[in-house]
Amino acid sequence: MNFERNIQLKDGRPCLLRGAGAADAEVLLEVFRRCHEETDFLLTYPEEINETAEQERELLEQKESSPNEIEIMAIVDGRAAGTAGIQCVGDKEKLRHRAEFGVSILKDFQSLGIGRALTESCIACAKEAGYAQLELGVVADNQAALALYESLGFTEYGRNPRGLRSRKTGWQELVLMRLELK
């Protein structure tokens, strides 16, 4: 899936949002690891990210040619600032209408509008791909993310009080959210 969009950040700087390709594999892996180091709100710890650059290249090649999956990277001042993507929940007929969504932004680039722009871009790509529903799980303590998703129309459909188990804080409640696209 292809995507490209230019936005202006809250601080006035330009930001390019574009579909990531195989050539971006090493940079994306580094951003992904750094994002996971900087927050306790994401699914994994940095040392649990075991993909090699070659595996990441292959995954990005698949997403590049996919009609319904994408990884989008945000580039500010020539640097990767964050990433977001959509992927199909499953290839079985009863699941094909659902896509999962995730976003991560480096701390230095948070609160500039990148999260909103990446989320809006993933929503647009999910609609283009023909999905009926976009889903995500967000840690209940991540109030900024919850507010963003709610402002874009995501609604809560459930909670898992022991959704994640943090080394730092213990159990983290996971809020399950969805956005109807059709």
C-alpha cells in the first residue's frame, strides 16, 4: 500500500508521512526500539524486539506491495520521528473486515501533532483498503492517547484489567477501542 502526506507540526516544522519500504528497515527498527525504551505504554520491551534488519526488510516489502496493510513513518528534519501501521486481524472470511492499528512516536517528537496525523493517515488507509473496523488496545493510564483516539471517533468496547504486566508498575489495564469505518 502506498501513502504520502505532508503536514505542518505545531511548532511550524514540516513533517513528511510516507509508507515505509524495505530501504527503511534499519531506521524503523531503531525507532521502534527507542520508542519501547522511552515508554511503558507499548506492548514489548526493547530487548524483546528480535527481528533482524533482513526480517524487517521482508516485512516492509510485503506491506509495500500489500493492498490492505501499511507501515507509515513520520520524518522531521530528515530524521524518523515515529511510525504507525495497520494490519489485518486475520485472513479468514469472518475476520477480514477488521484491522489492527498501532502507533509509536519518539519522546523528542511527542505533542507536536504527529500522533494525530499518523492516526488520521492510518484511518484513511484502512478505509481505502476496505476495512469496516479499525481496532487498538491502549493502556488506561495513557490519558493523552485515549483522548486522541476518542477525539477521532474511536469508542471503548471493553477493558482487560490485567491486559499487560509491566515490570515497573505491575498490572496495566488495557482499554479496547474500535472505530467503525463504513
